[in-house]
Amino acid sequence: MGVAVRGALLLVGTLAFVLGGTQWGVGEPTGDAHVQATETRVDFVHEIAPVIQKRCGECHVGHRAEAGLSFNTRQSLLKAEVIVIGHPEESELVRRISSNDPDERMPPNGPPLDPQTIEKIKLWIAQGAPWEEGYALSPQENQTEPPLKLAEVTIPPADDEVTHPIDRLAREYFRTHNMTFPQVVDDQTFLRRVGFDLVGLPPTPEEVAGFLADSASDKRDRWVRRLLDDRTAYADHWMSFWNDLLRNDYTGTGYIDGGRKQISAWLYQALYNNMPYDEFVRELVAPSSPESEGFMRGIKWRGNVNASQRVELQFAQTTSQVFLGINMKCASCHDSFIDRWKLTDAYGLAAIVAEEPLEIHRCDKPTGQMATPHFLYPELGDIDPNPPPQERLKQYARLLTVADNGRTSRTIVNRIWHRLMGRGLVHPVDMMSQPAWSPELLDYLARYLVDHKWDLKELIYHICTSRIYQAVCDESATPGEEKYVFRGPLPRRITAEQFCDTVWRLTGNSPAKPAFNPPVADRKADFVRASLTAADAFQLALGRPQRDVVVSTRPEVITTLQALNLSIGPRLHEDLEAGARNLLQKFADKPADDLVRHIYLMTLTREPTPAEKQVLTSVLNIESLDIPARNLEAAHVEDLLWMIVMLPEFQTIR
């Protein structure tokens, strides 16, 4: 068929199949004037929600919906018909916040919104008014922050069916909500899910066959341990998670001119050796060697920058977001609109790392007040301002990781739970002051991590060996539901790296060399993993971020750009074209049926059904799958590969 025919198929229905067949759907249309492919996406949680909460919440948040407008959820906002998706110039909301008429201007009380904020809201509408899935605004007086110290959680009793502590806590939640505990998935679904989650790849056909032949009752537990013990595959896979979170990459802003420094070698070795998380945090915050200081040093932007983007303020923002789940970006300009943090709190953290006296700026204007090094939770201790920055950093690192600081352990536990289950116990993951759907489970897991010497692999093992992790996915969850109820794991899109790795392993067409070569002598890898390559246009289209900001979650909405790259993009076409040739050479002396079964097992972790085999004879233009594979045409095998990777079943972890 080839790339030209696939382009035609795109026009007559491929988009409907690829996008409509998934739970996520296609993104809303966007306005041409405001949206460019290279433009930074608006961060709803940190840039839009705080403004709504502070300036609009009195009349339009919670039970208050004056004039029928509620900002509680995206659905309630759209229902009010005050914005036109993709067209801010046609949106009543934009007209009202831009108006100079005191009888029309919104908000009616206080000063008008500044021009920068209005432009940000317009850009947000132009980009489709993206809204963090499941996020709901609530009155500020209803927001409470959990205590720092972890609670002593009593685990409900076990019985013959439910023995795992996580399952016993989850079962209590299900009972409270009058729901039955979900059934576990079959072996093949489990293998595919846990493979993608722990090492970024589905199992090989040989691994599937061996697992299915194993009749031992503990084979799933042993399989989880086996995956976690594969140090190379584990480190290769989790590099993407931590590169996103620590805004580390191999190319990009600042690396050429010295305004930014990689931590790649240190980070890979930390993952490969399973460095305890408390030590991991301390080394990033108070580096003992130049190899790990890149995160703490941030990005030195060229030219004139806003005061809130000085490297000292970046330090305050990134360390509080990554390790404590706190939005300090808002408080870097003025007192926060959405929580209790003040401008002096952000500058207090920034002063810890400052080499010279740091003047506080409010909305980029100097105040004449100098910042004093200060920790956010003085009940745990504070920072002595007198020693030099390196000593102050050590104090800060220690306070972040003391056992009584439950905020640090809860935050990483929540991030791992989100990664494995599709949604955090607290949502969004960077707003840890929000209530957890199960505070008991969150504190139990945080305590488990601390008690097991901050061993993240042990935490992951504990979660993945529970029945609730292995449960069937909750297909009923709808984005934006006002009151989230946990019913089990959520279906998740595979990441850009997981997509590429699976295709490259199948086709034998991975890049010749990585952008970053891990400095580990005993590392053994069969092919170059996507996490170690520089992001190309294909990976960026599939959601791999530009890592000049902290990225804790990736978008779940499939875009038209992604569909186009999957359908007519040159990168995937080259991989599949080479893969067809390689597979035909490998299976030349075997029946076509063996080749087809191999493709299915390598991608979907199952064999084709009889009905699918009938269709495949047509795709491959043969009468029977019993003919030798050497008789197949490469173009037809390429079509088969493309059809498989287009399937929502392939692109989804269930």
C-alpha cells in the first residue's frame, strides 16, 4: 500500500478509526491566530486556575454560579456558553474581562485583570481551553492541608480472598461506596501492563509462552521482581519519567552556551543502582559533585528575564513542585491565589541558594525588602541564614527528607501511583494540598516507603503485586467528572518512548547510536532505547515534552498532529518499511502464520483470532497463512505492521 495510499486512507476515515476508537478522542479545534506548533502550551493548573480561583471564585466557584456561570469544572464552564473553543475573539468571557465599561467589566470588584493575564486566558481558549482531567475548583475556605506527619494507619483484617494490605484498604473504600471489588485481568493483559509500566516494553513471545506455562500461584509476584531486577531495562525506561520531572535532556535550551547542565550520567547511575529516594533528593538539592548539580542550578536564560525566572526563584519553584507537590510559581510574583504560600515563602526558598543578598520583587517590581533563607515548614526546623549556600542547601535537603516530613514521601508515592494506575491518589499530582480519595492508603504507602529505607523499587513491587493494580481497567471514568470515585486502574496511552521502543524492537530499526550513552560498564541492551535519544519531530508529536520546564504528566488527548505523524509521517514509514524487510528475512523459511503470530505477540501480547486471520489473508494478498513467508510482498507486510500500530489496542495500556 505504501505511504501515499495511507495518506488517502487518512482522508477517508483513518482519523475516525485512530482517534474515535480510543477513550481520549480528538482535541478541540484551535484558533489559527493564537496557536502555532512551536508555541508553549498554557499550564491550566498553574496559570489559569489560580486566576479563576482568586478573582472569580467569590461568584462562580462552589455552589455559587451567578448568571449561570460556574467555573467548577470544564463542563460547567462550557455549559455557560461564555467561551468559544478556539476563538477567544468570539468569547463573551474575553469581552467582559477586557471591557473598560465598569457595568460590564469582570471581575466587578478590585482592579481589572492585567493585560498579560488577559492574553494568557485568550491563548488558553485558543488552545482549546485544556483542563486537567478530573480537576474541579472548590471554594478556598473548603481547602484543608493534611498534617505533615504521616498517620498511623490501621490495616483492615485479611480473609481468604483479600490478603494484600493495599487490597484490604482498597476494599474498605469499595465497601464505603457500595461497590464490588473488581476482578483481576488475565495473564496476557497483566504481562503487557506490567511490562510497559516497569521496563517500558511488552513481553517477547518466548516470555509469554513461558509465563502461560507456569502454573505456580506466585508467578505474577516473581515476574514483577524479575522485571525490577533487570537494572538496564528499568533504568532505560524510568529515565523518561525523571528527565521530564527534573527537566533534564540531552539537547535543548542552555546546553550549548553553558546556561544549563545535564545530570544524565548521575541520574542513570542512580536509577541503575536503585539509589534510595531520600539520598536521591538530598543529592539533587545539595549536590556533592558537579555531576548532579544541573537540576539545582536550573536554566540561566539569556537576555532580560522576569524576576521570577532568576535561577534562585527557579530553584524555589522546581524543588517545591517536584519534591513537595507545591505550586510556588504563583507565589514567585505575588502571594498565591490558590493556597497559603506567600511571596516571602518563595523568596525564602530562593535565598537558600543565593550567593548574594536577594531583593524581593512583587510582580517584577523591587520592594526594597531582602529575602531571608526560610523553610516552608518551620515546625520541622528552619534554615540558618549565616552559613554559605552549600551548607544552607544541606540543611534544606535534610528537612525535605526527615521522617516526619510526610509531604515528601506522600508526593513521590502519589507520582508512582499515578504512573502505575493512571491517576494519583491526590489529583493533580502537583497539588498535594488537595484531598486524597483515600488518605489512609496514601499514608500507608508513604509509611511503607520510609520503613523500607526509601526504596522505590520495593514500593513499586508492593503496588504491582496487589490485586487492585492487577484489576480490570475502569472504562466508566469520564474526564472532568466533578466527584471522582476510584473504581480501579484507568486505561492509559503508551508514551512516545514506549511506542518507539516497541516498534524499534519489532522492526530491528532502532537508531544506530544514542544521544546519551550511559556510563555503566555492565549494562546490557539489545537496542537503543528512545529514552536515550534526542527527541525528534515524531516523538515530540507523540507527546514527549521539551524539558525546559518541569513536566509531571503528559497530555492524554490525541491531537491531529499525532494522527498525521502516525499516518503519513516519514519516521514511522521508514521504521515499518525496514521492519517488513527484516521480518521477511527472519521468517523466510517459516509459514506466514508464524510471522503474523510473532507480530501480534510482540505488540499486543496475544495471537490473532480466527476472524482476524481471515482478514489478514486479504491484507497480505494471499489465500492462506500456510504459505512460506518468503512469498509475501514487503509492501503488504508493511501494511500489516502499520495496521497493528494504529490499533487503539496497541496504543493503550489496559
